[in-house]
Amino acid sequence: MRKVYVSVVAEFDPEGKVTPLSITWEDGRIYPIDRITKKIRAASLKAGGQGIRYTVEIGGRETFLFYEKLKWFVEGKNG
Amino acid sequence: MERVILHSDMNNFYASVECLYNPGLRNHPVVVGGDPLLRHGIVLAKNEIAKRYGIQTGEVLWRAKQKCPKLICTKPHFDLYLEFSRMAREIYCEYSDRVESYGLDECWLDVTESIGLLGSGKKIADEIRTRVKAELGITSSVGVSYNKIFAKLGSDYRKPDATTVITPQNYKEIVWSLPVGELLFVGQATARKLNRYGIRSIGDLAQNDVNVLEYLLGKNGRMLWNFANGWDRSPVAHENAAMLVKSIGNQMTAPRDLVSREEIKITLYLLAESVAERLRAQRFRCRTVQIQVRDNTLFTYERQGKLRSPSCLSSELFEKALSLFDEKKATERPIRSLGLRACSLCPEEDQQLSFFEEAVQRQKKETVEREVDRIRSRFGHFSIQRGIMLTDPQLSAFHPAEDHLIHPELFFKNFSDTKE
């Protein structure tokens, strides 16, 4: 697995809660986030990192999005 | 009431953090080591695979490489370790308000008051292990017992990723068969001494005559005897208990051996500036200055002397340190490392006021040094330097305050009320 840093559009509400709204993939394609089902602190053993892990639904598929020290990454496939 | 104490130990801490961030390393023998070019080339931590080659913490890197030619050596990232240590503590604090760190990777928790709510000590221990693994990506081992000493032995008993419970019923089977050197505070020298008298296991120690032990080891003999029998009543400190600062010091191994007086002066200035900055940041002054000198044969000595009045000025610390170095020299060989320590601390509010000219001068100097602190915090450490530093850029490139030296917290202060 690769550690793929991505751009994210997120909403910061007045209470300080952060909600990611969409992800821009390496090739420029934008994927809106349909739903966030879980948010916990977690390590990514696959990509090698640690931060707040959002379980998000994009186009009906579930994936992990990590917020690690002001940067966002996803666990990408190799190659 | 019997206490329930946990000791959590994150396995191979530095190496685990490095392997987490570099998954490619995970299946190789890995050590975290200092920079050999700066002569900090020793093993700070190793992973399980490196351990199998017999590599030991504290060993010099070239020797470790001889044992395992494929060894991968990574540089330490202390900021990450501090961050992970803080996050682990956050988890622990969800289970108890009595949480006491012992170094960055170890911690005691007194969960006596929590078991009614959260389940047995073992259940809490397992839950903590699961959470640390999921949230931080690091395995840990946890010891559960009725005192701190046995809890610590429990966390060492089975590694990695395991819980060991030591009770008043089973401690003789588990603890007493262990070699005496496993007991906290039995170092190599004490273990050798005890072995010489036929005391090889912790059980031997526990069943020995306490008067004999006291004769051999002084009052520590009685303390260790108590520990071996599980009679340790020392409390787990409260989570926000203030850490008692007794002294502030820095030590540096120079990138090359120091021969000239100029080199000694540069190094002492670096240390004095760092220590003085930390004194001011923590609102302390010191009455005593101590230096530690190590030459290239590793012969080491310490000297200390009193200041005329309490100070937080780098110039005064430096002058004292240099005069200690000059007047009480114990070696003529090139110097490998120097340390400077500010002792007998007092709070800065306790300053004696004075009308004399000298006091006014010192006040001015302090204002200047505080201004330097401010400039450095805004623009970086090297934005402002003493002229002498420019004469030797290799030596002065070192910045002790950022080059963390992390020592386990003083432990003995809590071990006064041991039951007899």
C-alpha cells in the first residue's frame, strides 16, 4: 500500500469540528464524500502513519481518510 | 484493600514508531541509532528481528552491524516519540487519574478505584493494549499486580503484546524464579555482588536474612528485600502531580575531541547558554554549578562549585564552569564530552534586592539575555550568536536545548514508605 497525500475540502465549524467534504485525487479528479460513518484516532499500518481516521463513503464504497498533522492521506494501491 | 496496579510498556518504542512510519522496514532488522559522524553512534532501540541477532541497546553501531550485516539503521525522531508518549498517556488517563510516567514508553496506572466500573485489572489491561495497538499502531505489554514493582516485572515477563497478572497467590511461581537482575534497581554491579553470595534469583533475595542484605548493600538491601517480597506500598503519582525539578543540565559529546582551550570555551558557552535559557524559561535561578568531564579514554569526573549569588545568566554559569574546569583538572587528555548542570535551584521570586552597582549591572545583563531568548524563539536558535561561536562553525552547530536527552524520571522519591 502507498501513502497517498490528497487535497481535501473540509468544513471547520465554530466548535472546531472538522468535516471533510471532498477529496481531490492525484490525477485531479474530485470525489465528493457522501457520508462519514466513523471518526476515531487510529494508526495506518498499511500506509504507515497515524492520525484521526475518518471512515467515509464515496460513490457507495467505504474507504479510510486520515488527517495526520495538518495533512490528509488515503491508503492507495501500489503502482 | 488490595490495590490494582498496571504497568504498561510500549514494546521497542522508538523502533516501533519508526517502523510504523516506514512499513517497508517492518520485516527487516532495524535499530534506531544516533549519528556516528557526531559520535552519537549507539543503538537507542531495536525491533524484534534485530533483537534475535543479539543486538543490545547501548551497543555501538559498528558492533551491531557485525552481528547482523543486513541491519538497517534509522535516525531518531524525538518529536514523534514525545507525541506518541503523550497520546498513550491520554489513553491511560481515561482509566484512572493516577498515572505516573517512567520514561517515555512506560507508565504505571493505579486502577483500584476503576475496577468496579470497568472490570478487572486484566480486562482493563487488555483493553488498553488493544487501544494502543489500534490507535497508535504499537504493541505493548502490560503487567497487572498489587504493587508497582511486580506490575513492572509483569510487563517485562511476556513481550510483545501480552498481559501478565501477578497476584499474592502466584507471585512465588512467577517472580521468585526470575534472575535477581530483573528486579527494579538491581543493576549489574548489585547483581554481581548478590551472585557472589549465592543470591541468584529474586526468590533467593526474598528468602534471605534482611540483616545480611543490609550489611551487604546498606539501606538499599532492606528496600530490595521488601521489593522481592512484594511489600511495596509506594503510590502511583497523580496525573498532574508537579514534577520536582532538582537540577537542569545539558551534556554534549563533541563532534571531535576537544584539545584547545578555545574549543573548551565554545562548548561550555553552548552548554551555559542552553542551561541558562532553560532556567529562565522555568523561572529558576541556581546557586551551584556542576561540570562533568569525560576524556577520550572515557575517564569521567565531576566538579562543582557555588556561585556568589543565585543566577540565571549564561555568562556567570560559563565563568564558573570554566574556572571549575581549569582549577580542578583531573585529566590532561583530549576531552570527549562535557556536561554542565545547574543545581540548588531557587524560584526567581526569591531574589535578594540590592542597590549596589553590581546588582544593577546583572539586571541589565539579564534583560539582554531574555531579549536573546525572545529573538531565538522567533527567528531560530542560530539567528543570534556570540562572536566566539563563529570561530568554529563545526563545534557551534550543535544546539543542546533541542538535542533532547531524555532520562527516566527520578523514581526513588516515591519509595520512602515501604512496609517492613
